[in-house]
Amino acid sequence: MNYIGIGFWGADIDTHGAYWTGPASESNSIHEQFTGLKDKNGREIYEGDKVFVVIRQTVGEEFRGEAEIEWGDTFGCWMLDFPDLGQSMGLEAAEEIEVIGNIHEGFPGAANAR
């Protein structure tokens, strides 16, 4: 059986990545899909997470920067979105990845979630 994790953020929920069997609605929570991957510290990576990545392009050249995790319908894979650069690339391009936050940090109840 495959593990499918859903992260919840909301006013009544104080856990990210926990199993949830109770009711949740769009009015009181935000749902995030687990990518199936973990960062360099063993932390699960979810849709909407902000990450710091290292991408080695050629020998001696590397890119370091912040990105957001999103699902790419066009390619059917998890993507690194670089809003400041206006570019996206497949998550598999990252040689090193570390979760540094998420897009819901300002959501009510999120302060205790991580």
C-alpha cells in the first residue's frame, strides 16, 4: 500500500502532515498534497512548501535559491517555482533541498503547525 499524506492548515488544526479522520471544510482548512519526498533533514515535502535548493548545472557551477513546491499539470510532476526569476523546473533537478517554510505561515492556527 502506498502512503498518501495530506497536510492540513487551519484554525482548528495544529498539525502538518498528520493523519486526519475528522471533518474539514474549505472554510476552515487548507489541504496540501505530500510529494512523497523528504528534504535533507528528513522533513516531508508538501505542495506549497517554501524550500531552499542547490542545483548543480555543470562542473563547478551551481545555483542556490528559494523556490515553492507546486504540481505542474503540463509535465505531470512536482515543480520548483522560482517566482523571483519567473521560471519553474522539475523537482528532480534539485541536488539538495531543505524545507524553510510554507505559503500558509500567515494562516490562522499555522503558528503551532511546524
